[in-house]
Amino acid sequence: MRKIIDNKIFKIIYGLFKFVFIAILVIYISFLAIQKFSDSGTIMGYRLYTIATGSMEPELTVGDVILVEETKFEDLKVKDVITYESKVAGMEGMIVTHRIIDMNTETKELITRGDANDADDPLITFDQVQGKVTYKFMIISLLTKLVRNKVGFYFLVFVPLVLVIFLEIADVVTQPKDEDDEDEKEST
């Protein structure tokens, strides 16, 4: 086991894997925590959302992670995909991501519809708009979908976590033994 841990190539690959894994985790959790606890809910005008329904398929599917940028009404146009807060009875506060199909520039009212839906959403006003969808995170979306699956969770979270813990313990357990051997060699 010590041979594997001492292998320089293994150390580089393992160190890089551990750094990337921890960096992505810290950035993602930090972004979500700041978004959750900031007064405006945004970080420099951006928010992260996860798509919960299939109403925007095929462009956005369940589990996709999107970046939404705050925007001015004047910057919106028909066919833009926006995220807004519903005020429909029974759905108050629900976050919806749909495409603008018509807009009234005088009253700042929008008509939206999910790409997979047959009917328009109830009329919304600009004050309900959280922002315009600017980016879909392909890799994070894929990882989110895989982690929601039991097999994916096992191979993408559980196994790497156990591997990192095992290798860290193995390194700690074998390290003092090697130092004691070096001390004995030096004293003879």
C-alpha cells in the first residue's frame, strides 16, 4: 500500500482530484449559501436554479442547473427564457422558468409558456421576474442527474469519498512508521 501512496504520479493525480473535488464543492456550496442568506438573493446579479419539471423540454430538462442574470425590462425580448416568481393562487412563491411568447412594453406585462406546454401561463408583471436565463451548466447538470440516481450517487459520491478517507487514513497510519524507520537508520 505504501508503494502506491509514494508513487509520484499517483500523488499528483490524487492531489489534483482531491483539489478539484473540494474546490467544486466549496464553490457550489458557497454560492448557494450566499444566495440563500443575502438580502437580494443574488450574487453580483446572478442566481442559480435547478429545473424541477419538464415544462421546458427539450431545451431544459429536470435536474438542469441554470444561471439566471437580473435584467432590465428593456433588455427582454420575445423568445427569451426567464425565471419568475408565481403569484397564482396555490402556487404563490413557486419559481418558474418559461419562455416569453408575448410582451406589453407599456404595462410591462409578459405572457410566458413552457416549451412543452400547450397553454400560456397566467399574465405576469415585470416585478415577478427574477431574471433571464443566461447559461445552463452542462457538467453540473449531468452530475446532478447522476447523483439523484442511486447507482450514480454510489459511484460519484460514496466511492470517491470512501477512497479519499481510506487513502488519507492509510497515509497517516503509514507515515509515522516510516519516520521511526528513518530515525533508527540514522542512529546506527
